[in-house]
Amino acid sequence: MATKAFLVGIDDYAPCGPGGQDLHGCVNDVKDMANTLVILSFNPRNIRVLTSCAAIKANIIAGLNWLISGTTKGDSIVFYYSGHGSQIADVSGDEKTDGKDELLCPHDTNFQKKVYILDDELRAIFSKLPAGVNLEVILDSCFSGTATRAPQF
């Protein structure tokens, strides 16, 4: 049984340095989560951490793909996100309850250019997991309630 974790904490939103919609404590949350996972026997070499200015959409998607790659039945993986979250109007028609997609806001979030990570994107990534992989998703953000779109494995 293998264990892997991908942890994202974003205090500093674009632009790098003062001036964005910055938060405080998200990077510390990631450090605490990494320490907790090591205590729970995760190998530190199998924990990837992405913070603030490096946590752009492309890097987060690459990290998620790393997280699910090579997993097999019985493996345990963790995705932890601490940062801004939001909602936008659903365009795919799959949000019957409220008509809104939930999303994660990477460092380079830009709503005009559609630079964010939709719940539909998370579901598509996590739906590639083989049966029997134990996935824990912890989202410390606004509007995180259905952000994984409750994937069915």
C-alpha cells in the first residue's frame, strides 16, 4: 500500500507580493498538514507542497495528475487545498440544485480568462483513479461543499 499527498496553500494571490486578494495562514495550514501526514506514516518524499506564487493553475493540475499517477487498489492519497474558493454560473448543465459550479482559485486566478479550477475539472481528474484507491480531499475554502462533485468510484 503506497501513500502520496499533494498539498496546496495560497496566501499570496496575483500579483506576487502585496496587492492581491491575499490570505493569511494557508501556507501554515499546509505545513501543519504535511507534518500530520508524516506522523501518520506518509513518506516525506511522497508529499508534494505547492504554495502561493508557485500555485498557479498549471502547476496545481500537474500536481493532481502526479497524485493520481501510478495508484493501485489499496493506495491512500490526499489532496489538501487551503485558499480562496468561489462559484460561477454553471455552463455544462450539471448543477441542477443551485445552477452554480464551485471552483478553487489558484494564485493566477483570472475570471475573465477563465483561469480557475472547476469542480468539473476535479471530478474528471479524480474519476481516473482505479477502483479501491482511498482518496481524501480536504478543501479549506469558501464554497467547497460540492467542489469534488461527489465522484462515484
